[in-house]
Amino acid sequence: MYNIQKIRADFPILSREVYGKPLVYLDNAATTQKPRCVVEAITDEYYSVNANVHRGVHFLSQQATELHEASRETVRKFINAGSTNEIVFTRGTTESINLLASTFGEAIMSPGDEVIVSVMEHHSNIVPWQLLAERKNIKLKVIPMNDRGELLLDEYEKLFTDRTKIVSVVHVSNVLGTVNPIKEMIATAHAHGVPFLVDAAQSIPHMAVDVQDLDADFLVFSGHKVYGPTGVGVLYGKEEWLNKLPPYQGGGEMIQHVSFERTTYNELPFKFEAGTPDYIGTTGLAKALDYVSAIGMEKIAAHEHELTTYAMARLKELSGMRIFGEAEEKGSVISFLVGDIHHFDMGTLLDYCAIQLNGEKAGGKEAVININFTDTKEKVMLMLNNGVLNHRLGSQDKKADLTMEIAKMDFVKLFFGRTDLQTLHKTNKVKTTGDTKAIDIIRSACEPADPNFNIVLP
């Protein structure tokens, strides 16, 4: 039984209000909220077990070390890695990819060699390879996609040459929601003798991921995307590959012996974990993974699929709606535009309805929502139907709160015909005028959408 109300009760922030309205949080692709058990585990370790790991013989250090390494085992089981030697703790997906690009590039790649990525990659899976290209004069090749947001696998196959050294592709797109056929793509790469890195930042929170079943050579993800703390993540690598790579950074923990003449490096995975790790964060990550495992990744995936299917169907009923990314295999991400409304305006206006989504996706021009297992059909309906905005106006001398109550309106009708709210914000006209003038400015901005609204001073 999937008890959504019991699950939501585990997330205190979901019961709060924003601008006097119940919070609707749909920005899960950027970061997830944290269940109470994760925060309590972090607090408890700071208050009762805090000591540096792998450094001391005293009781607290030994206990903290045991918790840290138990967390590594939790991660291993969660992704079904063969050994904890294959689990490297990092600060997140971005650092994991940078670590691999730097070390793999140093050890394996030469000028003229090639990396294959896809057109739908996050910046964290583009820029590290570009930096490597600048240093070592390598080449990036890009897998194209069709209008539905699906990678063209025939074109992917054609990109391989004898200079191809690695493929690095996202599992689930954070903008389009496309679930890429990673297992098939890995098999293609291996047929050419090329290793494969999976960016699983957006798949780990939403579906079961088995690195041995995928036969992934490397896989990366972030703790904060899967209900864990910020600042901690994972690089999985097959032991045979990690042994071929040099250390990423130098310092404590990654060494066995240091002299001024020569340093010998530690065994896996510690060779890649220089300095004091975020051992508190790894405990929080493990607790988050235990939490979603207890619910069941299959149940989570089914619930999110149901809500995403419902939201997609309802959005398509709205006049002027454009949805980007309708792959046959799609995750719980929906990108859309309404008419010619700027995505920044869309995000800003919905924020005043206490609906939190991504209206400023880096490099994109669409609003993006990401549904997760804590969401309900009622919350999705609020996003679809809420037509009430709260807007705060004021000057340095006088704070004036104005509330525009636009009741019984579909939010799309509200937005239609007006595209200048972003300009209104940037010019700061509202903040420097008196109350009456401010009302006139907002009225002129919103009247083209629907004249039947009322502005009420609190």
C-alpha cells in the first residue's frame, strides 16, 4: 500500500505555506526535500559520534569510521556494485564527472582522441570534457536527437572511430525527461572496446539502477537529488578501471606513505578521497537511500509515472501549451511553454501562487516541473488550476503589500497576452513608486490577460 499522506508527513517542509498558500514543490530536478529521518541522522552524528574518520584509535573515531564505511556499503547495495572498492565518495555529480574527466584524460587520452556525449547533457557533463579538450586537444562528438527528444542510435553508432576513448551520457534528461536506452548504448560502446560513463543524477531518485545489469564502467550521482544532504555524491567505477587511473587530488587519506623523495598511494577507493571526507553527509546519504528502499523503487516509479501521465494529459488540454520532450520512455520531468510567455515570467508568477518550479533552467527557454514520489494529484491540480498571485511591492522608505486576487481563473488565461513582467521587475518601477502608481503599473501589465481581476490592499 502506497500511503502518500504518511510519506508527506515525513517531510516537514511540505506542510508549510508560501505567500499564504500551501506549498506545491515541483523543482525536484534541482534538489529534493529531506525526510525527517535524514536530518535527524545528521544531527545525531554531530551531537554523539563526531570525530574524524580513518585517523584515530579512540572510540569516537572508530565509531565514526564504522558509520562512514557502513554508508559506503549501503551505496554499494543500492546500485548493486560488486565491491565497496568501487564506491568513491565525492561532493556530487559535478565533482564525480570532473574527477573522471581529469584522471581518465591524464592516463588514457592523447591529442586527437575523442569523447562521445549527447545533445541532451547537463553542463556538468559537457564543460569538464571541454576543459580536457583545451588541455589535451581532444575532440567532442555529440549524439543528435529527434523532435520527440529521443537520441538517434543509428547516428550514435556512426560516431565511433579508432580514436574514441570514452562515452559519457545522461541516463534521464533533466530537461526533457527522456529515459535513454543506456543498457543498449553501453553494449554498443563495449562492442567498440570503449568504456561508458552514466550520469545517473536524475535516474537514481526515480528508478532502480543496477550497475552490473547495465554493465556500466562508471556511474555518478548526487545525494541531494535522492533526498540526502547537499555536498555529497558518488562515483562508481569498475575496479579494473579505477586501478588504471591516477589520483585526482593529493592530501591526507589518499596516501600510504609520504617522504620528500616519494609518495605511495592508498588502495581503492581511498586513492580518490583526499582530505577529510564528509562523513556526516555520507551517513545522511545512506539514510536517504534506506528510506526510499523501504518504500520501494518500483512503487516510487509507478506513482510518479501515474502523476506524470496525468499532468501531461491535462497540460495538453490548455490552449497555447507547448510541451518539449515526448519520448516513448519518459521520466517525471515536463518542460513547457504557454504561448509566447517568457519562462522567467512563468516561474515568477507561479511562485506567487506558492508553486515552486524551475522557471530559469540554465541555457533553456522553458519552464520545467519535476514530479516526485511525495507529490499528489491534488498538488498537480493546484499547479494546473491556481489563478491566485501574491505580489510584494514597496520602497526603501515604505513597505507596501499588494495582493492581486485573480480568482476562478486558469493560470494560462492569466498569463496569456502579457510578456513584460520580467522587464517590470528589472526596471524596478514597482519598487520606486507609490501605492497608487504601483497598482496602475500592475493593472496595465495584467489587463491584456484578463480584465476581470481585483487588486486588494491588505
